[in-house]
Amino acid sequence: RRQFTKGNADAGHRISKQLAPIHPREIVDVYWKEAYFYAEIGGQEECRYAVSVLREINEIMEKNSWTEEWNERYNDFIRDSISNPVMISELARF
């Protein structure tokens, strides 16, 4: 399991944002793992950060016309998060 920290080498997704146009699939896969990681922690700050990662995923997937996959994976994310009221509250703002 990969550990994510806000102070890592890709803090703020500076590097991955530059790589996203070249390797969108790989970046999206890493971002999904990151969103789940922070959602599982469950605190307000972590859930808010997970939603910000979801926004970035959505942007990349829209640019690549992966709308159906986005809808499926996002719905899975909601289903997996349903027991966390903090995450659901943050998702309501998405």
C-alpha cells in the first residue's frame, strides 16, 4: 500500500499535473488511490482533500472523454464512502 503525504515529492500534484497530458491513465490511477487513501482516514481535512483530488481526476477524465468510466468509478467511490458522514458531506459540495 502506497503512503501519501502532502509533503511528498509531488506535493500539490506539481509533477503529476505536468505528466497527465502524456500519461493520463497512470496519473488517474494514482489519483484514485490517493482519493481512497484520504477518504479512509475520514477526518474533515482529509475528506476535503480527497474531494479536491476527485476534482482533478474528473478534469483529466473529461479531457480524455472517459465520461462513462468516471461515472462508474465515482459512483463506486460514493458507495464505498457511504458509511462516512464527513466524506458524504464533502462530496455534497463536489
